[in-house]
Amino acid sequence: MWNIQLKADAVNQWLDEMEQKLTKAGDLLDVMATEGEALSAIWESGAGEVWRKEYIERINDVKAQLTEINKCVADVGRLGKSLADLEMKLIAEAKNCG
């Protein structure tokens, strides 16, 4: 007896959730960058300049990491499409055998 377990829907749901979370993280990062710029405009001193440079560096690091995560999610999306295609093929074959 055939036992086909379909997983493509769960992968697609996970992808949708992950994309929403990454979008929210990117939006919050933009807010943090804007607020940091506003603070550095107020805080004019040597210490403020050091803080601003480090803050910008860290913001840029997080942006780079988000970009890498987005690439990984896109890769999972492509694999999810392959999984869905395979599942459809297996369903068709199972119907032909039954």
C-alpha cells in the first residue's frame, strides 16, 4: 500500500511566515537607522561621532545578514517548488496505479 505524505503546503506556509518576519525585521531596521541618524544629529561630540560610526557599522552588518537570510529563504522557495512538483507527480503516478 502506498503512503504518500504531502509536505509542500507546510513548506509554503513556512515560507510565507518567514517572508513576513523578514519584511518586518527590515522595516524595523530602517526605523532604527532613521532614529540613529536623528540621535547623532542631536549628539554632536567626539563620543557621539564614535557612537555613530559604530552604530552605522552594526546596522550595515544586520542589513547584510538579512540579505543573506533572504537569499536562503529564496533557495528554500525554489526547493519547495521542486517538492510541490514532485508531490504532484507522485499523486498522478499513485492514481494511475490504483
